Amino acid sequence: MLPDLPEGFAMNREIFALWLIVWMVGIIGSIYALFGGLRTVAVSDTLNGIGLLVGGFMITGYALSQIGAGDGMSAGATLLVEQQKERLNSIGGKDSSVPFGTIFTGIFLLNLFYWTTNQQIIQRTFGARSLAEGQKGVLLTGLLKLLGPLYLVIPGMLAFGLFGLINLDGVLTPIKDVTTDSIAMVARVDGKEVILHGDEAEVILGTSKPDAVTYQRGDLAEHGEKEYEIVEILGPGVVITE
């Protein structure tokens, strides 16, 4: 009977499993909160918070080690600063999407709302044993909030460093877009490294399948009146930098 449930709801098995988990977690969480009160919510949030902090810092540490290419987290941090120095400028400039001055206007109002009226914050405070404990809890939460960039912002910057740049002519070039073409290539033509994809790459390489390419790094492929020195063969999801 159970294996036929997805078909009965006209859903595929993956979507059905996802919704089943969502409903189960929601129902169990609701029962837990309704019968346990705010105190149990505070306890569960504390456990979840510890897990999120530990997991977040682990991601940052592993990513720093990865970008450090075997030289450790300190090397990764140094490389991150060198590659993305402009992203570490919290003041920004005139062209910033969020100017620095908004800290004292819009951002201030948003945070005032969040920290004083948002249910996620105040219900934890209401669950405290006393006013003093509630005040200490809010201050502790604010202190942990200051660590947010280390496990929220830095991992995103590290991901950009790992997957958002491609080496062309020894220069790390930012990725602008991604194509779904089945094959692509980095080639040197007219003394410059370029990315070729789609029909152009298929014609030069003579195939649309990366595994079927017979060219090796450094080989020359002719197309039209130009010679292309093969630098790298890329599969689906190749980046476009222009």
C-alpha cells in the first residue's frame, strides 16, 4: 500500500518523500512546542544553535583548507584576502548596492524590528526564568550574531574563490554566466586564452562528448584560418566570462 502512495497523490517519489518529511517535522515540532511550552522551544533552539555554529565553522575551516591547496587554513585565508580584497571592504563606495550610510537609517530600522518584535527572538526571551536571564540571553545572542560573517559570509566568498573564478592566461577571471552546452574548451588563439563552447567547440574538437575528445593539452586544432592550442577540455556547466 505505502509504495503506491506517491501515485495516489499524482506525485513522483522524490517530491512525495520531501513533502512527507516536511509534514512529519512540522507535526512533531508543533506537538513538542504546544505541550512543552516556550521553555522546550528555547532548549531545542539552543541545541540547534550549537549544531549550526559547529557546522558553520567546520564549513569555513574545510573551505579555507581547500582553497589553501594543502598548505592549511592560514594559507587559504591569505589567498582569500589577496583574491577578494575588495569584498572585505565593509565601507564600500558610491556605487555600492547598500551604501554605508544605510547602517544608520534603513538597516537600523530593520534590526530594531527584528530584535524587538520578531517572534523568533522575543518568544525565547519570554521563555526565560526571570527578566535578568532574558536580558542576558539577548546580549549573548547579539554577541553570537557578531560571529555571523565567519560562518555565513566567508563561506560564500570561499565558494566564489573555489568555483567562481577561472584561470585564463594566469589571471583569475570572474565567472559571469554558466552554459548548459555539453562540451567546451579553453584554448589559446592569437596569443590569448579564450573559452569556446557549444557548436564552435564541437566543430573544433570534432565531438560533442568530453570523453570522446582525442586532443590532449598542448595539441593544435585547426578551424578555418586559425589554430587553437588546447589548454583544457570542459564538460557541461562551463563558465562564460564575457
